[in-house]
Amino acid sequence: MRDRAVKKFTLYYFLSQFMFAIALVQRIPYLSSLGYDPNERAIMLSSLALLSIVGQITFGYISDKHRKIKRYILFALTSFAVLSFFVFSVDDKIFIYHFIFVVLSGSMQTVISDLNDSWAMQSEDVVKENFSFIKGFQSFGYAFGALVGSAIISSFGYRSFASVILVLGIVIFYLASRIPDKVQSTSTTTLTVRDITQLLKSKQYLIAIVLFISYYTITQIHAISIAEKILFLGGNERHIAYRVIIAVGLEGFGYVICNKLYSRLGPFKMLTIASIGYISMYVLFIIAKTPTQMIIFASLQIASVPFYIVSMRNLMFEISPDNLKASGQLFMTAIFTGVSGTLTPLIVGGLVTQFSYDAPLYLAVVLAIFTIVMTYVMKLTMNDKQLD
């Protein structure tokens, strides 16, 4: 029975990320093909991040209040599939139309990803114990989705994404509905808004927010700048897809490795490894001169993203009080993804316009060095007997 729970979550993570990859990997090339310039795309992405803050806080609050997560995931999945259908249904440049549906669908995807992790972390113990393994198949799903998405574009064009995403949404909805909504909790008290302010009084919690804002900014720079530089160097949608396939595919193996390493190394050594991995990867991105080199250097994602994500999720779970497990994780995620997600596209656009496509990559290196310092500060605030 326990093995079945892990299998269900693994398949669910794989398919949901497969769907997300089809919708998101080619989002920038798709908008570019419609004639939207970097500033217009930046406005969409920044607005998406702002709305995500509202969504993450709202869904985190009500899921804790009602001690249910699955029902809200099912709602968000339905919304994402329908909204994404409209994103790709119109292939003319109509800014207000694409602004609305890109922002709404993107914010739902962010909410789903965070609710998924909260759901898994609060499910059966065996699911939490195999969380890294499950996340590994999430990466495999994303890589496979990127590959299939590229093939769909070549054969049928962007507009076909609308129907594909809608069908996938129905399948994933059914699968998620078959997973028990077992949310473990030691508290049965009614959640109030005042409880959430409790989170902001914790020094550990505030330091974690600063640390993860830095990490998320680094990942946002990767999501935006690498695709932009590949296009600048003469690449196309296929190069972008290959980069995602290789990077995220190796990232999946990284999660499997982290599943074994976390108990030995602990979160702080894992975060330090992630920072060093980011520094190495971005230095190579800076010196890259061809799309092929960008694709090859992206393989270093195996030593960065998995180490950061696994450590982050475990730290957020430990820091959050028992009665605020979902809210604690989603509220923190809302803050660091909202702040970084809102500002990073604008900062990247400004740096590229004023300097070059490499300017945001230099910023990522500086931030990665800063995360090493903040990881040490975070370690000093934690209980060594639990997390060291």
C-alpha cells in the first residue's frame, strides 16, 4: 500500500511536469514568434509573479484552514489546462489577450507546483522519505515534455499545444483524484490570519526568505537569460528544447542522488554544493560562444538545482510550525518567488538593454556567492542536533 502511494505520486509528478513543459518551455519563443519584444515579455512575466503571490498565500491559507490540499490542486489543475488552452488558441499579436491568459495560467502553474510539494511532504511518511526520488521523476517528466513539445511544434505548430494541454489536464486530473488526501497534522485548531504573522516573527524564517530569494533569482535568470542568449547566438526553439532536455534530464538523476545524500550531508552542505554548481555553470555560460556550448554547459544543473530544491523543501518544512505546514511553505514560497519573479524579468531586461546578454549571468554569479554566506548564517540560527 505504501509502495503504491509512492508510485502514484511519482506518476502524478511525472505527468504534471510533462504538461508544464509543453506549456512553459516554448513560452518565450512562442511569444517572440508573435512579435512581442523583451520588454513586453518582461511585463507579462513580472505580472505573473505578482499574481502568483496572491495565489500561493490564498491557497496555502485555505488548505491549512480546511486541512485539505487535493481539492485545491484539482481546481488549480483545471484552471491551468483551460487557461493554457486559450494562450495557444490565438496566434495573432493581441497584447491584452496574451497578457491575461499568460499571467493567469502561469500563476496557476506556480500554485500547483508548490501545492504538490506540500501535499507530498504532508502525506504518508514513506512519501516524504522518497520525496527526492519523486522529484527526480518530475524532472524526467519535464525533460520528456520538452522533447515532445519540440516535436509537436515541428509537425503541427504552436497552436496544437492548446488541445494537447487540455487532454493532458483531463488525464492528470483523474490521476490526482485517485490519490488519497492524507494530510498529517498534530493540530486541529482553526487557522486564523494572526497565525500567519507568527511565521514572520521567526528569525530563522526571515533568514530563509532572504536565502531563497537569492536562489530563486538565480533560477529565474537561468529560465529567462539562457533562452534569450541561445536565440542571440543564432539558436532556435529546438536548441532551447535540447538544453532543457539535457539539463532537466540530468537534474532528475541529481534528485535520485540527493535522496541518498541528504541524510548524510544535511541541508547546509547540500546548499553549499548547489551554490558552487551555480557559480561554475554561469561562468561557463558567460564564456559560451555557440548554442551547442550553452546546451553542454547546462548539464551542470545536476549539481545545482536538485541540491537546492531538496534542501529548501526540507528546511521550510522543519521551520514551519505544525499547524502551519502548508501555509508556512506556501507563504515563504510566495514571498521569494513573488519578489524575485516580479523584479528579475525587469532587471534582466534592463541589463540586457543597457549592457549585454551576459550581464544577467554575472549577476547570477554574484548572487551564488552571496548564498554561500547566507547558508552559513542560516546554519548558525538552526538547531544543530536536528539539521546539521
